[in-house]
Amino acid sequence: MRDGLYIPTKKLSPFRPEPFLLANHLFGPSYVSIDSALSFYGLIPERVYEVASATTKHAERLTTSIGAFIFARLPLPYYSFGIRNLKLGDEQYILIASPEKALFDKVVTTIGVKLNSSKSATEYLIENLRIDEDDLQELDTKVMETWLGDAPKSKTLSIIIKSIKGLK
């Protein structure tokens, strides 16, 4: 699959690693985020075909026999906020962004997203990303606010928090 990382064939082992687990090991440090995490949590309706992750290293795109993997670079200390250790089936543990961090990472890594008002932020979240209002209201805006001081695009992220609070 990649130098130093091998997956046994089905003949040798019935164990199949989850794509998210593979992403964590293909390029590290990294955690699953952006569209992959948003889809995993059911926040966006789209099915995602590439596993998107965040890393502190350079951006990278890897295509393997198992699938496609994208790694977006995020700066420290922002990178380290909102990461969960989550158990998937078969005793597999992955690092994945919380729903709040996945949303922030989506905004931070998407070129051209610069929101100037709560109205534009609400349109972006509900019409562009197609996130349900009820799901947005469940996000922990207090935690999100603690990340702003070290976040890229902090002005835009602040407006997103304000628009989410306006829905409540």
C-alpha cells in the first residue's frame, strides 16, 4: 500500500482496517476531519469518497489500492484542538475531529471562504454545506470560542459562531 505499511490479503487475515484508521497511519500526525468527519457525524448529506484529514506537515494527496486520502496542513497550536479518540468496530481506534472542529477545519481549508456577516455565514452553513439548523444548534459554541485566538481565519470563524448562536 505504502512503503512500510502493508495490509494482509483476505486469505491471510479476515481483519480489514477501517479507511479512517488507515488515514491516521498513512501520514502522521493526522486526524480525520473536514468533509469526512462532517459526513461521519451526519452533518452534511453528501457521501464522501476520499478520506480527508488534517496534519501539521505539508498538504498531501495519496491514492492507494484501498482508496484516496487527502491531508490538509493546519498550523499549531490550532491543529491540536478538538481531536477525539474514537473506537470503531473490531477494536480499531481512530483520531477524528469533533463536529465543531471538523466544521472549523472545513472553513479554514476551503479557499475563498471569507464571511463578513451572520447572514452570509448562515447561508454558507445551511445552503452551501447543507447542514441542518437543528444540528448547528447542537454544536458547542463555547468550546469553539476557545479556539479563536489561535485559529486561521478567526474573523470568519467568529462570524460563524455568532450565526450559530443566532439560530438558538
